Amino acid sequence: MKKQFTIIVYTENNIGLLSRLSNIFSRRHVNIDSITCSESEIKGVHRFTIVVKMETDKVQKIVKQIDKQIEVLKAIYFENEKVVYQEVALYKIPVSVFSSGKEIEHIVRAHFARVLSVHTDYVIIEKTGHEKETTELFEALSHYGLTGFVRSGRIALPKSMESLQDYIKELEPTFNIN
Amino acid sequence: MVTSKSKVLKGSDAIVECLIKEGVDTLFGYPGGAIMPLYDSLFDYQDDLKHILTRHEQGAIHAAQGYARVSKKVGVCLATSGPGATNLITGLADAYIDSTPLVCITGQVASHLLGTDAFQETDVLGVSTPVTKWNIQITKAAEIPEAISKAFFIARSGRPGPVLIDITKDAQFDTLNFKYSVCKSIRSYKPLPNINIERIKEAAELINKAARPMVLFGQGVILGQAKDEFKAFIEKAGIPAAWTILGVSAIPNEHPLNVGMLGMHGNYSTNKLTSECDVLIAVGMRFDDRVTGKVSTFAAQAKVIHLEIDPAEIDKIIKTDVAVLGDCKSSLSLLTDYVKAKEYPSWRNRFSELDQEEYTEVQKAELHPDPESKITMAEVIDCISKKTKGEAIIVTDVGQHQMIAHRYYNYKAWNSNVTSGGLGTMGFALPAAIGAKLGQPQKQVIAIIGDGGFQMTLQELGTIFQYNIPVKIVVLNNEFLGMVRQWQQLFFDKRYASTEMVNPDFQTIVKGYHIETELVEARESLQAAVDRFVDSKESRFLEVRVGKEDNVFPMVPTGSSVSDIRLK
């Protein structure tokens, strides 16, 4: 049975690595739901957060293939319950819609969103939350006229206390057997 | 750290110096615009580096593969940008799937032209990514030494594989303060997993309790240089051992515990008994679908132990009961300490019984056919095997002749098999044999090729002629793409779509390259022709006309269980 997994990958920051990682999925005909990447808590080490829906045995194999790449420090997969995750979404609404009544204000309040910036002809609203929540706001605002919408894709931190430093230690060559 | 003193060098000279520091003495390649600075530098280093100009970049990379496979050195190959680089892709894919260590250097358009669709510009990093263990593009001369040292380290360490370095033309022209440090480690890369002694003990316990154990070994034994360790293990444990197509020659065929070949056209006994063994010990092999047949029934009754260097191979195809990660040279010797000395006479007898059945049903007719019939491929291979006493390096292409060569050549010498196993690249053998001969010049190197595959890379006869490389070439000519035709006969109702070949006169072609040649059509002239062929000190070509519609048996049809192997 397919389930949603969050794959966290620590990598060196090198050209071409993103395509090397995405190839691992596309080669197996797996679609990526979302992928984000930025520098991690360690300078020079990048962190990918990849969300996929697949069977457990397949995600295990894919993570091994990712971990095998030379410039990958560590790849780990998590079920949704094992990570704290979040997304940011931005919504662009014409000023004419925004100021045409009280509804938009109610919606923004009800969804715990906030106005990020106001311009002559449009307003940007920001909402953080799970995909379900940002989608709900999207649907609510769509009724009134939305001219732009973007979601960041998931970022996630594991609930376990293991750190990147622990993983780097694992990689150190140890030549003693056992 | 081995560090040399700093000196100012041109980027292209630095590349050559790096290659020399890595112990390279032979390289294969083909020049062109974007790699001209490097070729210009090579002109000054002709005493240190022998460059073999092939007739096509595919020839260069297959030659580098053949060289790497027999010499245990990293094969090095050069090509220019664009079409030069794309012509390497088949070889990279072949080396990747067969774990062959290569460093390929491609020229690239000048860095200010990247992404402009410049003349002979291709996104080489992009197209080579799925078929390389690692790749990198260099746009500054100063980056050259570190990239090359990493490339060699990555190519040869752990599970070996091909690496590509794409170097822009301006980086080759620019200067740098050159000093070289041999790469010893990369923080994100762990080539050798730690061996867990608990897994060794669990494996030994399963083996010691087994009644019908069987070893399946692959190229990992050869890549891991575990010749003695493997032999010691199977001899102490007394376990019959069967090989994958890349595992052959890890132990001589005639060793009493070597029970033969696995897989689609492997032996009857090995395939049948995979489904009867109670403990299966896989050593340095990856359960290719040509070995397993139908995965759900493959050794389903057995406990599976997998000795493997690459963690991604564990449970990839066959679920293991005990996974022993690590270099098999170390893990086998540890395992040998823990296993009891045993013998399994009645179990081994089962192999002999089935071997006899295979001999009666298949091999007898292949080796001693009706005198009125055309020569069989098996007769030719058997004749060459006896004449060379099983001591030659056999380089095979892909198809029926490949299966027959592996079935009937009596491999005796360690690491004497070069073939395109995983990718199945037709056209591999001729250039790979050139590389193999240069990698082991004192050995007899014989390429065995079909008429189809020969015509994919036959231009490399020009390389053989130019450098006077004494490789031997056998073409088993059935005027068909024989393996495809066999499948058409068996599974496509004899509809021979585009498999019959109208061939040119190979004798005339080979003579055009000034290579000694002989054609055999009659059985009575085969032996003398093979004698002349093997005894010649020069390169020599032997074409044998074989039965047009002969088939390779036994056979496990695609999707069938290995126990359903057919004898006819």
C-alpha cells in the first residue's frame, strides 16, 4: 500500500547533484510530490526534503540508492508521524477583491493567515501550515478571485534527536573489523 | 598525504601530470576541438603515456573497459565535447552496470560558451549523470588536480565504477599552481562498509546447519581480489558453487566444487538445484533477472545469505536472511574461520546426475553433431578451449556466441573473462579485446564475436593494425542475429523480423586492414585452422560459418522459474 514519506537528504553543495537525485526517482517512474533544498545547520552541507507517495519497500530501496551517491552524506526516510513538517503558501489577491467587503478579512482570520504586503493593485497573503490547510485557504479565496498562488513544498525536521554530526561520524572510515 | 611541490603549469599539462601521478601509462581516445589542448600536452609526454587512437569513441571506452577488467587498473579514456562525449555513453552505461573502474575525460566548449548551443556543445554532465558513479565539470584550471584525484579514488574504491570529468577548453589553456595530493577519503563517501562480526556468526550458523547449501558467486570475488579467500571458503565448507556470467574464472571450471553457470542459458543442474538448496550463499553478485528468472519463486525454499560490498544491493531483488556487508576478501576469510569443515557427497551427486542429463540431452549433440550438419558454435569454442588449455583471456560480445563461449570454454586462469554482462552491449568485444591485450600483453587474448556484433565496431580493426596489437578475433558467422532469431523461433512464431543478415565478405574486409585471416566452412579444416590461429604471434582473424538456425539450450524462458529450465 502506498503511503506518504518524507525523505531527508544531506548533501555536499555541488552542481549536478539535484539532477542526480531526481534521476533516481524518475528512472523508477516515481513522481516527487514536493522537493525543497537549502543549506542545513552545517555550513556547506545542503538539505533536501523530498515528499513521495509509495510502498514502504520501494522507499527503502530508493533511499539506499540516494545514500549510495558519492556526494550524499546521509539519506533517511520518515513516515509523517515521525517528523514535524510545515509549508508556506502565498496568495495574490487584487485590491478590488480584497477591499470589496468583510469576507476576505474573515477568511484570513479564520485560517490564521496574515497579510504580508500591500501594493497599489494587489495584496499578498501568507499562510503557514500543512498542505491540507494551505489548500483550504486556497479554495476559500478562489471563490473571490485569486490571481496568484504558490506553495513552498514541505520542510520537515525529524522528531528523533539524532543530528547530522552523528551521521557524519557514521561515515568515517573505520578499518577495524567488528 | 602524498604531496608534490607546487609549480606553475598549463591546465592541460596538469591533467597529464595528474594521470602520471595516478600510475596511468596507457590511455584510449579520440581528439577533437575542445580537447585539443590536452592532446597537445600529450605530445610532450609520449614517453610516459601511450595513447591509443581508436576509430570511434565507443571503441576507446570499450578498450579502456577491457584494459581495466584484466589489469585491475583504472581504465582511462579521452574524448572531445559534443558527439565525442555522447559516443562514450554506451561504454559508461556498460561500465556502470558491470562495475568497471574508468576515468573518462571529455573536453568541453570554453566556459563563456556554456549553455549557448555552441559548436559541439552538449550537456555532458546531464547526459552522463545516470550512467556514472560520479561526474564533475571543471571550468578553472586550479580545480583540475583535486577533481582528478577524487575521480581515481571514486572509480577504484568500494564497488568500482566509471567517472567522467568534463573540462572546458579555457580551463585546459589556463595556468595553475600545480601540486598533487592523492585522494584518500571523501567525507560523504564510505567505500567499504564495516563488517559486522555478528552477521558473520549468523551466516556461519546457517551454513553449519545446512543439508544442501549452495554458493552463487559473481564478479565481486574478482573485483575484491578474493581468489584465495573464496577458494578456502568453499573448500573448507565443502559447498558447491555456481557462477554468474561475470563471476566465471574466479575459480577454475575444473575445480570439483565449481558446478557451473547460473541463469537463462546456464547449466541445468545449477538452475534446478537453486530451487532445492536449503541455504543459498550469494557472494559478490546482484541477482540479475537473467540469473533469477521469476523472482517470487527463486530459491524461495532457502535461507539466503548475501555477502556484498554495496548496501543498495541488499534486499534489492531477493530478500536476504543474513546480509554480510563488506569487502568479500575480508568477510570470506572471517566466515571461513567460523564454518565447520564439511562435505555433502549426496547433495553434490545431485549436480552430477543433472549434469549427465544435460550432457546427454544437449552437450553431446553440440560437441559431436551429425557429420552432415554445419559446424556448431560449441565445437569451435571447445576446439579453442583445448588448444589454449583454458588459459586464454576470452573476450565475448553479446548473443548466442557469448552464451556458448561461457558454456563451453574451460576457464582455468584467474580473471580471464571479459564480457558485457549487465548491459549486453553488442560491439563490445573487439575494442574490449584491444584493451585487454594491452592490459595483459603476455596473455593470449581471444575475442569471440557474432557476425552482428562484429559489424557494430569492426572499424577497430584499424586500431589493431595501426598499433600492431596481437589480439585474436573469432567471428562465428550464422548470418543471423542469432539470439533474437532464436526468440523469434520460440516465442514469436518463427516470424524472423529483421534478423537475417546479408553480410559482406569479412575476409576481404579484414585483408584490407592487413590482418591475417582464414575462413572455415568444413568441419575437417577446423582443428588445423584453430591451431594456426592460436599459434600465431600476430593478430589473426578466424571466421567460422556455423549452423544458421542453431539454438542455445538449456534455456529459462523469460518470466519462468529457474526450475522450469528447458533442455530443448
